[in-house]
Amino acid sequence: MSTIDVVVVGAGPAGMAAATLCARRGLATTLVDEHASVGGRIYCGITDCPPDRRERLGADYARGAMLAAAFTASGTTHLARTSVWGIFPRPDAHIDVALASGQSAELAPARALILATGAHERPFPIPGWTLPGVMNAGAAQVLLKTAGLVPRGHVVLAGCGPLIWRVAAQLLAAGVAIDALIETTPRRRLGRVLSYAPAFVTSPYFREGVELTRYVRRRTNVVEYATSVAVEGDARAERVRYVADGVERVLPVDTLLLHQGVVPDTNLAGAAGCAMRWNDAHAAFEPIVDAWGGTTVPLLFVAGDGAGIAGALAAEASGRLTALAVANALGRIDGRTRDREAAPHRRALARALRGRGFLDALYRPADAFRRPPGATVACRCEEVTAEAIIEAAAHGCPGPNQAKAFLRCGMGPCQGRMCALTVTELVAEASGRSPADVGYFRPRMPAVPIALGALAKLPTSAAALAAVVRTRGTH
């Protein structure tokens, strides 16, 4: 494949905005995404969502249609249903991006790379969470957006964060009867975050949040300050057992939707060698980036929630700022033009960030729900329990990468996405250290599962180059 000016990975708000602006600046731009159409998680299905469903999903979702239309008109090359399984910086300052689609694979040389991989839901490891009938609230939202599918029977939501209220409202608007929303935000948390309130009440989140929570509370039972949640059943989820105000209660359940916030998807950035840091306010790792999304790897940028959770509007502004930085780095515009054109996007970013501190502090998940007890499964893929990880730490296991070697946690198909933070926090707690000191899984290539046949079809020189870069590595 001939050299591309810019490869953008991820077709959410940050990726679409970045790719559109890069293309309009005359840069040969390719956007790569695993899904069939653009939109990412927040706007998934936006290009072919029926009008009645789009109306039920709200104005925030409909905004994605404008981004998608601008992207389509930009002339950007869109590689749908394509995975990025490797990123290999070269000595000549180019970056080889390893692509796979079905049984084919190739290396795409790029002058610059923008990772707009967004976020994924934080692990919510409670007893019974691996039973059939239990799923992430975000997954239920994707099914609603893309196919109009909704759960039936006894439906319960549990967790904390703005998204769980949004999903509850969307399901209620779609005609789903929700038995209960079990809120796990700790009691007295609101009093501790009042210093953030002035910015919050002047932000767009305030009115929207009031309307959203009022809508849900009028239509279902909201249980507040739950201190424990567990799922029970023989072959599938049958009951939810929870404690609130010191009283234990049990609810029948057919579908339990769990959520306690989202965290940056850092696997590709980490595997490419980008330096990471622990964000204690978000209780998650994120790449170290500058004001333009630049990382510690030359000409590799991260835009949107992949660089730190801030929401769709902030991701959109972030994508445009990063695109301007890339256009400047590749000689399309000078620094003065970059800074001048960045001004409105910086203002948009500031507006989008106003009030985020309040939400982040209010909905930071409680320690008890981030660090599961005893025999609770921590790593779903390899069925590694919390007590096994704690025991390994007690015997001198210093961090997640050693735990991976001892126990295989993080070695399954999800490659640690659903257990990495849990493993880090369990080791930190058991060893009396901070998560920042314990560290995170060290991602390796391939970053996603790839068919061996596809890998074998790489040109010999390309396969040799990939092998050399992996061997030399920076890890």
C-alpha cells in the first residue's frame, strides 16, 4: 500500500471530526473502523436509524448524523470492518499500521496516526456477573440503537454514572418496563463534591441531568446508596441480591444491566509505546498527551475519550484540534494558522468540559465495586478469581504483568480490556501500594485477534519488518 498522509483509527465523534478536517486540508486520509458504518459507540447505527427510533434516542444521538454526513462528503477513504492489530513506528518517522479484514492483512505506511479509539465500559465484577442474562448497559444500548432490540421480562439496572440513567431513559421510552435501577453511588458523596457545583449548574449537563433523572424516577423504582450487589441463579441470572441502608433485598431478574462508568481504550496506544499515567480522579490509566493530543511517540496522536473521558462533544472538539496539529506537522498549515483556527474548537472544548469535574467526582465508583471480594471472577476469559490474584500478590507478585504469567489473567480474547483495571487495583490493595506504582498490563501485538491465514498473506518483506519491530520493541 502506498504511503497515506493520515490514518485515523476509530469512527466515533473524535475520529469522524478529525478525519473530515484532515481531508478538507488536502491530506490523503484513511479512517479505519471495525464496524460496518461510522458512529462509534455513542452514535452507532446513526446512518440507517429509523426516524422514530432516532427520536426516542434523543437530540444528543441525532447530532451524530451531522458528523456522519460531513465525514461522507469529505472524501476520506473509509475502511469498514477492518481491525488495526499492530502499530510499528519506523526510524524514518513514518508509522506502519497493520490492518486485517477477514482473511486479508496488510501494512499501511502513514506519515501520521490519530488514535480515536474512544472508551469502553469499566469492569463491574460482582458475584454472578458471568451468568447468562447479565450484560453491560452499554451493550444493551448498542442493541437498541442498531437493531431496535430491547430486553423483556424482569429488567434491572445496577451501577452508577450518567450513562446508566441515559440507558434507563431510552429503554423506558422504547416501552421497556424496568423493575428497578439500583444506584451504587456512595451515600454522602454529593456533599463531598459541592466545590464542583458552581461550574456544573452553569453547564449543559445540569439541566439535561435534572430532566433525565426526573424522567426515570417517575417511571421506575430507584434504589439509592446500594453497598453490595450480587447475581444468583443456576444456569442463568434469576435473582439480584442487594443491600441498601443496611437492609438486604432480593429482586427477580431476567436481564441485569451493569454499568459503573467508562475508561479510555488504551490498548493500541500502549502497544505502540505511548507513555501512560494513572488518573486518580477517573480511577483509570490514560496516555500522556499534550494540548493537541500528541503522545510520547512522534506523529502519533490520541483524540477523544481515548485520551481521557470527557464525552462526545469534547471528543468532537478534540478531534478537530488534533487534525489541525497534524496538518501543521505535515506542512499543510503553519503554526499561526493552526492556532487561529483552533480558537473556536478550544472554546467548544472548554464548554464541553464545564461541569465534568462534578460528574467525575460524584460518580467515581466505590472501592467495593472496583475490587471484588473472594471467589468473584475477576478475569472472565480465563476465569481467574479475585482471591487468586490477591494470593499471588501476597506471595510477591508485584504487578499485573507478573500476575498474567502466574495466573493467565489478561491472556484471553479481550486481552485484558475487561480485567486489567481490576487486576491492578487488587494487586495495589493487597500490596499496600497505589495503582500508579503497580502499573497496567503491557499490551502486545497483535492488539486484536487476527486469523493466522491473514497474517500468512502479508508480503514477506512486510511480515519481516513487523517481526523485527516487535522483537526490538520499546516494552
